[in-house]
Amino acid sequence: PRGVAAETAEEAVEGYKSIIGDGEGVIKAQVLAGGRGLGHFVDGSGTKVLQGGVHMCSGPADAKEYASKMLGKNLVTKQTTDAGLTCNKVFVVEKVDIEREMYLSILLDRAAQGPMIIASP
């Protein structure tokens, strides 16, 4: 799907309108941690402000609202500390219907000193 990265809520709205228009889209927090969808955002005092780092949007207004709640806040996931990681960018993308979801990963197996491939059918 087509997408655009944004550093402000206004950029998220502009990107949303240019790629999606008034249709449905998705906004994703861009942080280096897995489990973004199940994580939660906290503000500087540690107060929870938003559940989840991936949200469906029904239009540009939703994108602005979610971007405002994500940007500058910390996303806490099971791969971060309790303080989380600061979200400085969001990714606005087209919504697509997923017929089949698959997973592929190539890891370094240090014991075997070679690559290890993990895949789901």
C-alpha cells in the first residue's frame, strides 16, 4: 500500500488527503519496537493517553486526532522499558483487505554461525 511518513499532525492530515482522500486508512507509530499494536502511549508524567500504536482511520480528522496523541509521546510495548520509546514519526497508509497474513524473518543463529529462516505458512 501507498504511505507517507509525518512528523506533525498537520503533515499526517496532508499525507492522508494526498494518498487516501476521504476514505479509510491506517496510522502507525514509527518506533523501533515490536508489539506496537498491543502497546500504549504515555505522556511525560507516565499517564496513559492512548491504547495501541496502530489505528484505523475513517478520514483525515481521525488521522489528525491519532497523530496528535502519538507524536511526542512514549510508546510502551513488551519490547521496551516501562518508560517506552518516543514516537517522532507516524506512517499514514492506505487500508487494504488482508486475505492472508504471512511472516518471514531471517536471523543470525550465533550457535550455528549462520542464518536461520523463520516463516509461517
